[in-house]
Amino acid sequence: MVEKKYKTFYDVICPFCGTLCDDLEIDVDEKAQEVVEVRNGCQIGTRKFFSSNPSGHRYMTPLIRENGSYKEISWDEAIDKAADILAKAKRPLLYGFASTECEAQSKGVELAEILGGILDNTASVCHGPTLLAEQDVGVPTSTLGEYKNRADLVIFWGCNPVHAHPRHLGRYSDFVRGYFRQDGRNDRYIIVVDPRNTNTAQIADLYIKVNPNEDYELMNAIRATLRGVEIDQKEVAGVKKEDLIKVTNIMKESNYGVIFFGMGLTQSISHHRNIDTAVCLTRELNDHTKFSITPMRGHYNITGSNTVFTWNTGYAYSIDFSRGYPRYNPGEFSAVDVLLRDEIDASLIVASDPASNFPAAAVRNMFKHPIISIEPHHTPTSVNADIILPAAFAGIETEGTAYRMDHVPLRLRKVKNPPGETLPDREILEKLIEKVKEKKGE
Amino acid sequence: MAEIKLKLKEQPRFPLEAEVITPDNFATKTAAQIKKLELFHGNEIVKLGDFFEVSGKSNDVKDTKIVIEGDLSNVKRIGEKMTGGEIIIDGDIGMHVGNQMKGGKITVNGNAGDWAGAMLKGGELEINGDAGNYIGAAYRGFWIGMENGVIKVKGKVGRESMLWARSSKGANKFPLLKCGSAESFLGMHNHGGTIIVEGDVNLYTGADQAWGQIIIKGKAPRLLPSYKKMGEISEIELANGEKITGKFIEYSGDHSVKKETNGRIYIAN
């Protein structure tokens, strides 16, 4: 009998994108505590599991910056210094939380409340506009399983799942066989709306090339056509009137349609108003057939951070605790805006990398003030931080809960032990809360 | 009219939240009492006297005039929910000036930040400069924005101004915005608000307008496809009964909201 070299974990949840695939198989070398093989995962998810193995890119001990270079310090000292910076700050920013589990996120809310700081998650530079539109006009939505089993018309608007959510098509929206869609891909009509002929557009039945930044006009014209109004223009956003009428009819004649949209809508010029009109379009299509809409969330637990922040404070992101109670106003309290106006005096960055994603002017202002980074590996943010608190990977080295893009909570698994002195985000935040309370005399 | 003068002593490091600066809060108080009123600075509470020199005296709400000097671009919420009296601001002002005010008058002799006159319920807000985004708009998630009163902006208003404005003929409430020029999404989700633009507008004016009037005396780039041309008109009757004469082209919409609609955009011919 061959001795089993590695321990295999089945049905592991992938902590990479909002699709949260739940069928991964991971082989772990138990002695070395390293991931040796990942099956069923996509390219990106697989790499994430391998990146958790100890390497030169991972932080193993708490670090503090002194005279331009990093020095290893003990956890007690690091927590004390970090708590000191935060407790003294008059307007600290707590940002990130998208790539960690829900329990750590709720600890983040607690810390922000004690500090009287600004709390924001990465939705403010990604699907925040979706949340704004949902507050204005609601959202008719459903779970991914429902789409898999019922949808016969799938529209991808301003998103490219082939690259960003590689297994979404195979698991829920395109090639998969569903209860009422026994023939898989052949039972579904796929429309892609995008300014670029992306790889997703290349596998679609109908590709609509929309002019950049003119999605709002196109949806607006479809809505008017749907109401039986004949529009004056011969062409809208680069799409001919006949094609527009054709698309409207395809939508009306479907049995169950769904719109998946990405940052092509939320981060182009009309921002949340794109989603506003997309939701109105979905609602109006329900006069004719069944239609739903779902955002393609990026980070695996960004939906969870919105949910956790909401059940704690009433608001999904851009929350200000400076008066002791939560207030919400994206544009006023959102991370990029407070940084551009240079309103903060310290920042705690948890499981995210604003230095790679924020405008340069905002990043420059962030680097002016002390930064504490809770992070497993080197990022452009962490290499500029004053104190680095090394974290374990949630979903690989620690358990937790994460929300899929359709708000279905799933329990993350632990497949190996955290390396070195790394601790789960939750425990680091708990230590910080305790120390900050002590320093504030509570 | 009793006059109180405030002068900003030093620039606040963090935004200073000064919703206490209203005639309602200052009425019948001495300068010494006013100095003790509380402002919010970061996560600390400070005294008004820490940041402002205060002189003069007040009277009843209606008889109180507050004159503020200095660069107030980092001071927020002045005139919040005021019901009467007058505020004159000589300089730029930060966000939320005159938000939810019910009566009285605010004059800004400078530029104003975002959300100026947000959800205005009455009174008059005059800005003799440019204004930020969301002027007279509804706050996040509210379906009723500006309900009554007048906002006059000499310069430009930013994006999504007069968002979710709501008039009521029965209650005799006609929200009105007059501005020099406007950015995109002017009068979004309009439910009866009246907007008069002396100059040009940007894209998507009157998006999702259910009913209401938007008069553009300058140029508009291209209207939304859900607007339909009706014809030429030489006189416009506003919701409050006033009339505007001149050559205009009348468009109806937004037809993506309703097939038959009372929403109108008039563009100077």
C-alpha cells in the first residue's frame, strides 16, 4: 500500500473573487504546512493558495519602520505602538476589510467606533455606486443558483467574467446545466455589452459595442422603447435604432433574464446613475417577464463587509464615527475623498492595498501620516507602512464567514496553520481594541 | 436688525462642523454665551470661541443677522435647519451650507461646497460664486429632496443638483433653482421642481424626470434619447405662475419613466 504523502481537503471555499467557488480540492503537506496542489480552482484562485506558502514576500513577524528600514519587534510592542498612534489620532481612517472574514470586519467596526474614526471598505472604489443606486431605487435580485437553473437570457454589461470571475460562467451563468436548462450553453442566450470586444464578448450570441461612457444613454433608450415610445435618434451610444429595438424584444421575450454588471458601469462617467437606470430597466422588464440584476463583486468578501457594516451601523460603507454615532455620506466620508482633502491624521489599512488603487494625490496624502498595515504579504501600501502587523490568510489559515456576490454566506475553511508569528486579522484587531481601550481609559 | 459678527481666527486642521451657527441658536444670547457653543472638530468637541472671534448681539430669531468673515471652505453645516433670520458669509464656505433650512436667508459671497441647500424646505439661499455637487439635492436614500424655497447660484452648479426635488400644488410648494450653468444630471428624478439655467448645461439633464420644468437659456450638448421634441414655444408658464418669454424649443420627457409625461425641458432657440 502506498503511503499517503499529503492530506487532501475537499469542498474548500476559494477566498479570491466574489464567486466564492466551493468545490476546491487542496493537497497540503502536513509536515511542512504548505499547499502542494490545488484542483478545480481557476488560475487566480489557485495562485492565491500557493501564495500563502512561506516565501520572501510574506511577513512573518511584526515590523516597525525606524530610520527608513524595518526592524522586527514583538507583538506586545507592535500592538502598543499601533494603539498609541490610533488613540492619539483625531481623525483616523480605517480602510479595507474586503479580503478578510466577517468576524474580523465586525471587530473593525468596533475599533472605529471606539476611535471615533472614519470606516470605509473597498466598495468605495468599486461597487459603492451600486449600493448608492440600490438605496435610491431598490434592487430586484436573486441568488446565483436560481440563475443557473432558470435563466435563459444572460446579459453581461460592463464586465468581463472570463478574466475577472473565471469560473462564474461554468458554475452559474453560461455553460452549466440547470434544472430547467438541461442543455447548458445551448439553452441560454448570452448578450455582452461592452466598449471592448472582450473574451466574454467573443463567446456571446450577441455583442453590443457601446461607446465608452455612454451606457446610461443606451439603457435610457431601451427603457423608453420598452414603454412603447419611439425615440427620435437614429443611433444611441453607437448602437443603431433597429438593434436597440431588437435587444428590447429579446429581453421582453425571454423566460427569465438576468443582468450581471461590473465596474464598466460603476466606475465609468455616470457611476451610480448607470446602476440606477439598470435597476429601473430590470424593474420595468418585470412587467413583461421575470428579470433580475446582480453586481459582479470583486473581492471575495466585499459583500460581507457591506453586510457586516450594515448590521452594525446601518450603513454599508463610508461611515464616520467622529461624533460617536455612525453617519454615512459617500463623497464626504469616503476614503478617497477624505484623503484628497487631507482630512485624516493616521490610517489603519486592513487586508487591502489602497496605494495600488487610489489616485496618486490621495496616496501621497495617506503617506504623509502614520500608517498601520494588517497584511499577510508585501504590497505597495504595506512597504510604506510605519507598523506592519503580519496576518494569516482568512480562508486558508483561519476559518471565518464570507458572503458570495449574491449575499449567500459560506463558511471558509482552514487547510493549514499560519506560518511564523502571523495571527488572524480578528485576533490582531481584538488586541488593538483592548489596547486602545486601555489607552483611552475606558 | 441685531447683528452678530464672527471672524475665523485660524484654519481648522480637520473639517469643523458648525451646525450651531444659525439665528435660531444665537437668538437672545450674548457674545459670551455664543462663544461657549459647541462645534465638532475631528473626534473632539471644541468651543465656538476657540475658532471664531465673536462680537455684536442678537435678538429674536427673525431679528438676528449673522455675518461671518474668513475662508470657511473647511467649515460645514452652517445654517442647518434654520427657520428665520439672516446669515451673510463673506468668503468661501464648505459643505452642507443651509441644508434642510425652513426659512430666512443665507447669502454666500464666495463659492459653496457640496450639498448646499440640500433638502431645502423653505427660505432663500443665494450663492454669488460657484457651487459644488448635489446643490438642493436629496441626501443618500431619500426620495424627497428640495420641497420649497429658492436657491440662486450666480456661477456653476455641480453634478446631480436638484436631485429628487418634489413640488406640491395643493400645499403651494414650488422648489426653484436658478443657476448660471450646470454640470451633468441636473434635475435627476425630478418630481415637480423648477430649474432655470442662464447659461449652458452638461449631459443627461432631466434624467428620470417624472414631472417638472427645466429651462435652459444657453446650450445643451445632447439630450437623452428618452426626450422627444414637441415644437417651438414663445412663452413658458412656471409652476408658481410666473412667466418667461423668449424663443424656446420644448421637449417632453423623461419617457423612460412614463409614456405620457408632464416633464418638460425648454432650450433657447
